[in-house]
Amino acid sequence: MRRPMFSLLTVVLITGLLAPLALAQGGMLAGRVTDAETGEPMAGVTVLFDNHVPSARVTPSEGRTELTDDSGNYTLLGLASGSWNMTMSFEGYQDNPGQVTIRNGRNIPINIELEPTPHPLEVALGAEALAGLDAEALGSQLDAADAAYDNQQWEEALAGFASLLETLPTMVQLQLSIGATLQQLGRYEEAITSYQAAAAADPSVQADVESAVLRLRVAMGDLSAAEELAAAGGAVREDLYNLGEVEFAQGNVDGAAEWYEKAVAADPNWVLPLFKLGLVSLNKGDIEGAKSYFAQVVEKDPTSSEGTQAQAVLGQLP
């Protein structure tokens, strides 16, 4: 009669011993996440464990994700031993990735300080350039000036860029934006001055500035600049067309035609140089040639201003 009781007692004892051991399997990691600037605890931070590298005696484990509580605390239980990638992430803050080695049982707590994500202006200019300034307000002003430029509100854009430059004199991009806006306003000499100021402040933009200045000089009728631009091999279709315009304005019809033809070669579907080639043909008395060019314009872009004009001219030609 005692034997069954002994067996039952043995089972109870074994069960009691094994239960704690089963609960103790795996590693435990806890810690706290705080704001690096204020030291305040951060609730709702995502704590991600992934890419687990198992030890020789432990099988691979899936990733784990937890959120910090109201006190910024997190706790992960049952982590397989081995190396883990651990990443803390929270909107408005820089992720804090790192690698952690987990062992069975309780691991040394890992407390993390998250740094706020710097404003794009701070990234571009450095913290010193923005010391004492409201980066968010300046960013909004820059967005407004960019929007004005995109909407071709040139005077408003120019005023916005100029005001920002007074506050952020080291921001080279503002000099370039001012130059581009002055160019749109036809204030070419001032645009060149602004571009050159940008290159003087940042030599890395020198090559782009040189091309921009050459294009402005072409627009001002400087044929030597046209030759430099063409020789440099950096001419785009608009440059080739502008070179034709310079020649045409000076009465060199044949020279203009050569540049217009090069512009067409660069973009066969661009009707503007085709239309000008039609005018050149008319100027030279080549009616059939003019009709051919105007017909191409109508075929390629009948609803454009050039298409409408070409159709009207074709209606008057014999």
C-alpha cells in the first residue's frame, strides 16, 4: 500500500523540480529608453530583436518586438542564446541599432538614450550654423520660397531666398537658387554674380556654375561663350537652340540653321527648332523646305503655339 503513495510523491517532487527549470529556459533582457536631450523616459518605443545567430546548442529563433511602457521600460523573456541585432526606433528620433549577445537566464540590463532626428537644415549646415535659430521656421520659409519658384512667382521666390540668405549666409544652395531666379527674371548679370558667389563659397559646385554662366552669356548674345559651351561638350538641346537664336538675331541665317538642326538632332520631337528652321527656309526663299518643316511641326505637336502658327503659315503658302 505504501509503494503507490511513494510513486505518487516521487512524481510530484519531480514535477515540482522540473517546472522551475522549464520556466528558466532562455534569456531575459530588460532595460529603459530615455530621451538623450531631456533624460525623460520614452513610452511606446519599438524594441526590435531580429537576425538571431544561434549558438551551437540552440536552434534559430524568430525575431521579437516589444514596446516600452509608460516608464520607458522594456522586458523580453525567453530569448534564445546567441547574437541578436537590437534596434530601438521611435518617430522623430534616430534609430539606435546594435548587436547584443544573449545568454540563458537574466542578462545585464541595456539602457538606451535616443537622439532626436536633426532637422534637414542642421544636417546640411551643421548645428553651429543654426545655433539660436528656429530650424522649423526656417525650413517653412525655404519651402515657401521653393513653392513660389515652382509656381513661377519669381519676385516672391527671390525675396524669400534673399531673406533666408541673410539669416543663413553659409547656405550655398540659397546663392544658387537666387541665381536661378534672377535668370528667370532676365537679370543675367546679377544671376552670374550670385552663381559665382556660390562657387567661391563651395568649390564643389564650380563645374555646374561655369556651365550656368556660359549659358547666361549665350543668352546675352556672347558668341565666344557659345563656342566655349559647344567645345566643352556640355550643350543640351536648349543650348543648341539658343545658339541658333543668337546667330539669327545677328542676321547669320545659315549659322542659325546649323544650330537649329543640331537642336533637332538632340531631340527630334522638339518642335521649336523645327519651326525656326521653317522660318529660316522662308527667309531664304525655300518654300518647299519651309512647308516640310512646318508640316513636321503640325504632325509632332499640333496643339502647341508653334503647331498653330505652322498650320496658319501652311494655309498661306502656295
